[in-house]
Amino acid sequence: MTLQQLKYIIGVSEIGSLNKASEKLYVSQPSLTASIKEVESEFNVQLFNRSSRGISLTNEGKEFVQHARQIYAQYESLLDDFDPSRKRRKKFAVSCQHYSFCVKSFINLMNKMKAEDSFNQYEFAINETRTLTVIEDVANMRSEIGIINLNDFNRNYIIKVLNSNELEFTPLVSCNVYVYLWKKHPLAKKEFITFDELNGYPCLMFDQNANSPLYFTEEIYANREYSKVIKTTDRATNLNLMVGVNAYCLCSGIISNELNGGEFVAIPFKDEENSDSAMEIGYIAKKNVVMSEAGTRYLEELKDYLKETK
């Protein structure tokens, strides 16, 4: 098996068509097909299901591609750092739950990199997305780092999912729960807010797909009954709904007012049934994989920002 064959397999898995993949990878379709068959024969495995509607990964193929992405990403990182003939286009991607501090830390990194010659060419990405997608992005090496939270409800389940994908969770900060709402909300002047006081107001939750287990819910207290729930997919919509219908969300309280604006407040939440309720925010990454310079620096920015706001 060669690195070129790995590149072909990864490309076909992403595109889902041998014909289109051959065009994008600048290789003839017979050569592409032969390369895949050679690897399948070498490992005695079927990587793809082939049908008139296209080509898709088998279950074994999905596992194989996870390893292939990891190997090929490390190879590209090696070229970026040590190949003098190659234009060094730095690559980095992070996937996260819907946290403004993740975006703010990304901005801080980008601003510090502006004047550095080593970062005059780059391809960076930040994806705010569903919990399962964060995990899948890191598992498949589409993102180097993922930012998620754990709490008493989801911890055991999420850790099992991470272990099965050869991922490791590293804590960044533990925080109490806050109610995030519009500054003109009827409860915005209170010292703390309870569930009873929130009853009647719409609770905002990020949509996790109807087929996802409840453990992937981003918000704490996902297993509690709410009389009114509005599901959204992005932070901007949440802010609009806070103003428009006096909705609220339960969060970490670590908010970037610079990005979200000064029209919102975070009030401490008081859980009268469980005084120890808290959430732990951390990052996930592939086990035993060397992190890129950009990835290391992003985590430094994240830690510094969280330290300032704690």
C-alpha cells in the first residue's frame, strides 16, 4: 500500500463517485479502480459498495478511511514542516459546539499570525456544529481539535463514544450554569434564576438531529421536561429569539460580548434540586497524534481566554 493509494481511497470516499474522483485526483478511472482493488486485496477487505447509484463505504471501509485520514494528515504535516521545495500552506481546522469563545480565540490566533512569514499561506476552518458532528470531524481528521462539554448526564456515554473512535478528552475549564437572555427580559435584573421562574419562557436548544441520542444534546439538563422548547442551528438565531420572544438558554456563562454584543446578560442559575450542577468544557483530539503548530497555538489562545473570563 502506498500513500498515493491512501489519497485515492480518501478522495473516492469523500466524493462518492469514481468518475468524479478520477477527474479531481487527475488519474484515469481504470487506474483509480485498480489502486483500490490492490489495497482491498492486500488487506483482504471490501472498502466500497458499488451500485448503479454510485459508490459508498462499507462498515470496514469507514474504519479503514479513519486510519487512512490520520496517516495521510501526518504525512502532509511532515511535508509542510520539512519539504523545502513545497509551498508551505498551513492547514488547521477546529469543530466546536456553539461557543462564542471558540470563535473569539480563533480570531485572536489569526490576528497574531498576520505578521508572521511562516503563516503567509494557510487554509483554516472553524465549524460550529452538532455534538456528534464535532466528534466525527475529529475522528475522521477533518478537524484537528473539537470543543465539547461534559456533565453528569452525558459524561459516561460521550466518553465511551470517544474511546471507540480513539479520541481523548482533555478538560479546559469547569463552570457553573448560567441563564443567558436579553437584558430587557423580565428576569434580567435578578441575582439568580430558578427553573420555576423560567417556566413559561421558551428554552432554546441547538438541534442535534432527531435520530441522535439525548446524550448528544449540547445544553445541560437535557433530560428535564420543558414546557416550551425552540430548537435552532446557530447562535445568531438564538440571539434574535431572545429579543423577539424572551427566550433563554442555559450555558457556561463564558460569553464574548465583543462578538455577541452588549444587549445580553448571563445570570447565575440556581438548581434547587442539585446544588452541585456544573459543566466541564474541554477539547477532543486523536490519541497519539502530534498536534500541528496552529493547533497548539489555538489551544493556548483558548486557555488564555478562558483564564481571563473565569
